[in-house]
Amino acid sequence: ETLSKVPKILGLKEDKAISVYYDFVKEIIEANKSFSRKKLCHSSLPQGSRQENKLRNVLVLRELGVPQRLLFPLLISDSLVCGEGKFEESLKKVVEMGFDTTSSKFIEALRIVQRVSKKAIEEKVQVYKRLGFAVDDVWAMFRKWPVSLSLSEKNMSNSMETFLELGFSRHEFTMMVKRFPQCIGYSAESLKKKTEFLVKQMNWPLKAVASNPAVLGLSMEKRIVPRSNVIKALMSKGLLGRNGEL
């Protein structure tokens, strides 16, 4: 059962690490089976070591209610190897932003806040401001998609240029990113391919794409093209009007 929860533990290079993490995962699984949420203490590892930091930080997250499915993968990543002071500071910021501790967004936000320096975050906020976003917009976007604060200035600027080249206005660009922040992280090729298909093949007005930016996050092969084929088939049989009405 223990290995089924975190099979990648077996991929760790150090035998000692495998043993420590295996015992740790097993202890958490057993503790969670009881109705009373038992408070655990991490193993007596050298203070300040990577393993000690990681286990301590994982236990702190467990006490906050982070579920096993999100906790255990952290043991085989370098997300939580920072010391206690930096970890607690980062954790406090993310919790105060109102993230749900049972969601993957919470872990992603914690990773970003730990990894990106205060100075770098301030610089990224300034970049967003130059692109037309208010400071409140930036943090609202971060809560929706934490990765938004890890993008480079070049990626952000190139994304805006791509949207403008496709015919969207600057206002539509900012509106789309505020509604669906992930779209600022898509490649120019992906944005062009999907937008052109929606406009030319599915006859969507550009404003319709701007009003529904989440469509740009759908898979061309699995969602967009199949839906287009269904609509075309229904229209060919007279079951849908030209604008898609039944």
C-alpha cells in the first residue's frame, strides 16, 4: 500500500532516502486511518538537512489539511527543501491569499512563492502593469493560475503580440487573460492554430473567442475538432441552423 501511494520513491538514488521516506509515508497512511488526526513528528534526521527540511515541511502541510495525493509527490521533488523560516514565510503568504489547502493550486502557489524572489515578483507585477493590468488583476490571476507569476517578461510580451496579430484588441487581450490566465502561457503556434480554426472553420466571431477564452485551453484533437465535426454533421442534416440553433 505504501509503495502504491508513492511508487517513485523506488527511483531515489540513496538507499537511506528510500528507507526514510518509505517509513514516513507508511506512518502517515496509518495515522490517517484513525478517526483522530494524530500529530506526527518527523524522523530524527540531521537538522537542516534536505531530508529533514522536506519531512518537516510536509508534516506542516498535513496539519493544514493538505491531502495525501498532494503531499506524497512532494517527497520526491525539490519543492520543500528550503529551511523552516523561508518555508513558513512562503506558507503564510499563500494561506493569506485564500487558497484552498486541499487543491493543487495551493501547492503550485507555494512552489512559486518559494522559488521566485520578492524582487522578481515585483518586477513581474510591473511587466503586467505595462501590459495593461492593474496590480489587483495580477494577484487575482495568480489565484486562478499561480504559474502566471513565473512567466518571463519575454513570454508575456510575445503573448500579447500574438493576440494583437490575431486581431484582438489590447482591451480584449487583458480581458481574456483576466478571465483565463492560462492563455497568456500558450505558445504562439497553439494560439494561432486554435483561433484560426474557431474563426475560419467554426465561423466564430473573434469577439466570441474573446468572450470565451477558456476554449483556447481545449485540445484541438480531443475537443475542438470533434465538436466541430458534430456541429457540421447536424447542420448537414438540417438539425442545426447556420448559427448553431436547434
